[in-house]
Amino acid sequence: MTSERPAVPYPDGGLLRIRLDLSYDGAPFAGWAVQPGLLTVQGTLEAALAVLFRRPVRVTVAGRTDAGVHARGQVVHFDATESEWLAIARDKEPAVALQRRLRGVLNRELTVPLKEQHVARRAVEARAGAIEVRGVSLAPEGFDARFSALWRRYSYRIADREENRDPLLRSVTLWNKVPVSEEAMNEAAAGVLGVQDFLSFCKPRQGATTVRELQEFSFTRGPDGILRAHLQADAFCHNMVRSLIGGALLVGAGERRPQWLAERMFARVRDSKSKLAPPHPLVLEEVRYPEPAQLLARAEATRARRE
């Protein structure tokens, strides 16, 4: 509907920016980012959008996730013309129509050539239902799914006692071999909070900064005995969450002192001492954005720091 258009056109010629809110099971995918010959979340989503818009569509994501990592609150955007937006509608409001039609394409069984069926069938079956479109909306002026974000929040489930191992939840829970001390892990986590250089816990991109503001890093044990990690930062560099949790687990098992995590951070050396926690219990829970009036300023400030 034209009343939903941003008050000021985008500088690239009046394209509308469309926001998608997604959840996905990361198990069938080789991560978020497109990789030739591999099933990825981005590749699957862009292929579905290409079917609907009849052209290639490139999406921008709030935060890339590794292979096997899940999301409840992922956010992406892409741009389309007003005529494309209205053409999606048919007899419905465009956002409602796009959500319904995109769900349909994402869950559609693909026709796989006979010679490829033994390879592709499992991937196709696993893909069906693995991505859920939670919401579709026209984004306000200045919105950028990546650069406008204030913070991202992750969770991680750990079963460190045999009696807490639920086979029905094993695909989203780490079965740790030994019990761990959440008190020691929280002491270690507190030592790396704030604006820090997390090079020791990141796989950095060439020329990119590894400075991040880690706003929350804590462990709580629920009534079910499961230990849950909570991490929130303005952004996370590649492997940062899994490296921090992996280091904290070493502390919790008594293999390292609580001060070791901060010592590793200040050393600014990425080597074999860094331990990556397995990806399957990790979930991107939420991405938070400022009020619409601050979206553009936030994106410009973030882009200046990161690029």
C-alpha cells in the first residue's frame, strides 16, 4: 500500500527497503552466507525471493551465523521497486502477501533430477520448514539490517550432568563431558565485558576491526538443570561467541583459572589455546534497533567504525 512508503525516498532512486524477520534451524545449512555448491540460509532465501520477484535478489543480514547455528530473531533487508512491491499483493496487503508467498516457496518440494536424487533429496527434505518468515514490513528511511543494529543477543544451552541430558533436545544442547562451575564461569565472563579488542577470540577479516562492546556475558542454571549462556554485544566477529563459551567451559571444568579468559583477551593472540564450543546449541535470539529517527545516524556511525 502506498501509504506505507517511507517519508523520504531512498537515495538510490526511490527503491523501497523491505525488512524480513526470520527464524531458522541451522542444522541443514552450511551457515548463513552463500557458498558455491552448498546449502546455505542466504542462498535458500535469495532463491525463494528470486522466484517471487523474477530477478536476482541480494539480502543484507543483521549477523552471519556459522554452520549449524540457529536463529529465532534474525533480521534481513532487501530493496525493491514500488511496482514490484504492489505486484506481490494480488488481493492482499503487500506485506501479508509476501510473507504468505515466501513461506510457500521456502516450504515447496523441489524437483530434483533423477541422477542427483541420492545426493539432493535429504537436503531438500531438511530444508522444508527449516526457515520461518516471522514478519515482513516496509522499513523506515535509513534502516540497514546490519549497520543500524544496536546489539545482537545469543543464547547457548549446556547439559553438564548426565541426568539432564534430554535426547529430544540433543540437537540444540551441548552434552558436556564433565560438570562445570557456573560461579567460576561467571567470574571469568565478567573479566571480558566492555569495549575490548577480541582478536584472541575471533577469526578476523582482513582489514576489519576486532573491537567490540560485550554488554552481557553470563551463565544461569535453570530449574531443569540446564546451564544457559547469555551474550549480548553491539556486534560479534567471526567465531567470537563460540570462542568465549569454549574458554569459559575450560574455566568451569577447572582446567583454567577464572582470570585466564581476560588474560587471553589482553594477549591479543589467536592460537591453539583458543577453544571453539560446538555450534549446534548456539541461537541468535534477538537483534535490537533504535527508534526510526535514529536509524540512519546509527548506520553511518557503525559503518564508519567497521569499514
